[in-house]
Amino acid sequence: MQQKGEAFNRALHRLHGHLPYVAGKEHLLGLLVCGTGFSWRRSEDDHVPSAFNLTNYNQLLVLARDDAEEAFVKAFFEQQRVALQRWMQYHL
């Protein structure tokens, strides 16, 4: 899975080269990039189940146009980070 994640990051690096062009589009708020990697591990032992691993990779790029938008986006995602951290603390 780590190799697939690294390959996803390399592919995104190429996409990031287009950001200056994309950022100039007034109607575009941002980009959501998703990838999925999977692997299958078959067990030779009848007492050990085979495993199917599925991993999702996500990256959200928000294109802020000015300092006020950037501050809003940072505050929003900070709230999301805190809420997710709290949820994980009590549910995992």
C-alpha cells in the first residue's frame, strides 16, 4: 500500500504543475483528487483467511483568491481537524 500511496503522490506532483493555470479560472473553487489502491493477499493456510486491502487517497486543494478567503478556509479546516480528532478519540 505504501508504494501505491507514493505513486499517487508522484502523479499528483505532475497535476500540481497545472495549478497556476487552474487557479486563474474564476469559476473554480478548488480540486478534489481521489485515488484508490488495492491488493489481495491469499492465504495458503485454510485456518487463516485471505485478505483484500483497499486504501483511498484524497487531496483537497482550495483556491483562495485573497487573504480573507484564505483565512476562512484555514479556520474551516481547523474546525474539521478538531472535530475529526475528537470523533476518533471517542470512537476508535
